[in-house]
Amino acid sequence: MKSNLFLFVLVVVACSGAIGLVAEHADASVRIAPMGDSITRGGMEPDSDYPSYRFHLWNMLRDGGYDVDFVGSTTEPNFQKFVFDQDHDGYSGYTTESLADDMERILVSNTPDIVLLYIGTNDVMRQVPMKDRIRNMGRIVASLRAKNPNVRILIAQISPTSDLFRNDYAELETFNEELITLAQDRSTSSSPIVLVDMHTAWSPALFDQEDGLHPNNEGEVQIAERWANALISTGMIALSQATPQPTVLPTTAPPSPTMTSNAGTSYLQARGYYDDGARAWSRAWGASEIGQIRQYLTEARTAYANCLATANTVNDPSNAANLALVRSISTAYIDLADAALSMYSGADTNDMGRAQMTVGSHAEAASSFQEAGRLFSESNSRFTRATTTLQSVSYAGTEYGDGTAYTAAIVPILNNKAAYMGEFSTYAQGWQHTALAYRANARGDQAAFSQEREQAMGLFRELRTSSAFGDDARANYDILARLVP
């Protein structure tokens, strides 16, 4: 059965983005053009399970509050299972020359602000001379700038595949090194070229579709994460005006707090912790490595807890509204940090259960799945409670501006995360009883087997229409239905 861990990773990233803090705002949708070969296109058929990195990137950015518009001359193959902006220019089999030759047609009806260029894997396979590859890359850059002199170009240093026969690592690494020179020589202040490292710390096992050449779901997520980190860290995209951040200091100087008593000083101390929490959220959003994300979430939680503890000791009527706001939002963000951390712990424990099932340790697996279900349920409760707290926040009379639009934007996102965690809890419980059914079957205990199998089937039945878990739930249900002692 396929793992849903890639979905879990996406949810955490999206959640972090939704509550992350970026100081800039965008006035209109940024036009982003995904370009390249079949790694950009994704699966060949409309019912494919591989929508490419574009699906994951779109949801990361939109859930994070970024107003973007994917542009391109095609939407093929028009994926039926995935909802996202499907415009692109990724074509199966394309080399750097193919794309360079096709630029005039591609750009007839589109003027992108930003281009995500992932091209070169087919050149490696076909042993295209290096000088030709780099010349073709220069032609692509020139065509883009002819259409938009201020276009910003992100170029991927391409990933190794798992097909070692067709994957010449020396040629691939040389191409990636040549891209560094190309970017240095051709980047300008008005049209910067930014390289995005899709190669370092990349496992070829992430390209484990049957052909060994295209990324699996986890690989698609990792490509999306690296694009997203590059877009955000360089400031190429910014949060929409529709999503103000109450946890960022106001753009105008706030009223000076009362300095005639220790109360005023204490409010400044609380606000300092509050700002520390905001910075930690930003770092969590910008990180791609799970350990770093956990670290920054923990730092944010500590900062908001310090803010809450300090604000609760202050008696300062002149800052009463500000104190009430930082208390409420700190409380919400503590819950959000705990929710996200529980998600990660649940995923780790769920993976442990899957590994234990593989080696036949059914009792241990059942215990792991039970704990995973508990952690996901706790995450669900934390997301729900944080949402309720955020909805109760009043911005009246504060130095933080009107955050009602922010609340309206983030509440549906958090509700979706809570619902997802609820489904993940049910999913883990289904596996818990599946493990117990296998254990009973191995022991010849037919009564216990039948009881545990029915419980597992009932739980998977609940998820049959789930967009996240439906495929696995239906498959597991059918397997259990056919399983006899």
C-alpha cells in the first residue's frame, strides 16, 4: 500500500505558510510559468497519480497566502484527481534544444513574471554536447527577456534519477556546474537568474516510478518545497493584501507604551517575546529539513509561551487592548505549534508501525498505530482550539491594525488541517486493528481475527470518500474483505 506521508509533509508546510510571517504584500497575482520536460508535465494520462510538483507547489503557495497565477500554453494532461491551476509548459521528451526552439510559440499568449525552468535530464540521457546545452539555455533566457525584460528566472540544478543505466552522473554534475557560470554571466539586476539546488542531498530513490526516471510523489513534493523556498527566500513572491499578519509589527510606528511604571516596560517585554515568536514562524516556513522545522516550531512555542506568561502579569490600562491581543494570539500559536509537532511525531510513529508490519511484528505495530492515532487526534484538537481562539481575537484599539481579513482567510485553512488530522487518526486506527487482525490470524484465534478485521474495515469504510486517504482506504478494505483465517 502506498504511504500517505507525502500528504502529511505537504500539510505541515502549508500550515506553516498559512501562519507564517512575511513583511511584504503583493498587490496582484504573480504570473509564474512552470517550464521544462515531463518532470514539469507530470503523468501522461488524465487519471495519473503523478500530477508533478506543480500540484504541490500551487497548494503550498496558495495555502501560505501567496497570490500566484500559474501560466502556460497548455493544461495537458488535465489531471482529473487533482484540483489546482494546471497551466504550464512541460513537455515529455523535451531537451534544452526542444524548449529553446519552442519558446516563440510558448510565449505568444503569456508574459510571465517568474519562470521555473527544470530542463536538462533528457540532454544527459542523450549525451547532448555540453556546449550545445549551455547555448540552448542562453537562447531560452534570451527569449524570456525579449518578452519581459524584467522576468525573474529560477533554474533547477537537476536531480539524479534512480535509473543508473541512463543516468550519467558525471555529465549531470558537469551540467549543473555549468549552470552556475551561466547564471553568473547572464544574471542582471532587472532580470536575476537564481539557481535552485535540486541535486544536493537528493536521493535517487525519489525517482522510483517504474521507468526510474520520473519522481514519485515524495520526489514531487521535494521539488515543490525547493521551488517554494527559493521563491519566498528571495522575496520574488509576497503575501496577498487579503491576508494581513497581526503578528508583524505595524508598518507605522506604534504608540509609545507608558514608560512611567514597570507595567509599560513589561508590555514591551511581552511584545519582544511576541516578535521572537513571529521570527521563528518565518524560519519554520523557510526551512525544508524536518529537524529544522521542528526546532523552529519549538522556538516559536517557547517565545509565545514567554509572551503569554509576561502579558498575564502586566497591569497596564494604557496597553490593555494590546495585551489582550498578544495573549489571545500567543495562546493560539502555542496550540498551532503543538498541533504541528504532534503531526510530525504521529508521522514518525505511523512509519514505525508500517515498518513493524513489514517484518511481521504485529503486536508492536498495533501499539505504534494506536499511539499515532492518539497523536493525530491531539493535533486535530489543537488545530480546532487554535481556530476558535483566533476567531475570538479583537483588534479594536490595538497597534496591530485590522486583522479580520486575516482571520477570515486562515480559519478555513486551519479547519481543513484539523479535518485532515481527524482522518489521519482514523486511518492509523484502521491500521491498528489491521495489525491486531493479522496477529490473531497468526495465532489461530478466529474469533479475535473476525472482530479486529470488522473494526478495521469499519474504520477504512469511513475514509472511502476521503480525498487524502480514499484510495488506500478502499484498497485496504477490499484486502481485508478477502482475507480469511
